[in-house]
Amino acid sequence: MKTNEIIQEIQKLPIQKRIFVIEKALQTLRRQSNTNQMNLAADDLFAEYHSNKELTVFTNLDFEDFYEAR
């Protein structure tokens, strides 16, 4: 279906259903935008994480026993 056809079909809908379609389309765009931003941020930090030992200094403690102080 072409864009023009989709728009024509949406225009045939009652106002409430048109609003629903618009809201769902915006939600999809926001979700995709957030996902893209998170992926870009992860890519940017990937090299830093592997090269900067200060970011991983506490991983040395991962296998040590932990006792809660009371």
C-alpha cells in the first residue's frame, strides 16, 4: 500500500479512530527513537569500557564472598 492510499484510508475513519492511529504511530516512532539512541550510546561506550580499567576495577571482586555488615 502506498503512502497516499494509507492517508486516504485514514481520512475515511472517524475522528476518534484517526486520533488512535496517530497516537499509535507516535508511540512507535518514540520507541524506535529511544532504541536507536540507546544503541548509539552503547556503541559509543563500548570501546571506553574495554580500554578504561577504572570502569571495570570492581569486577575483580565479582567472585569474592560478600558479607553484609550489621
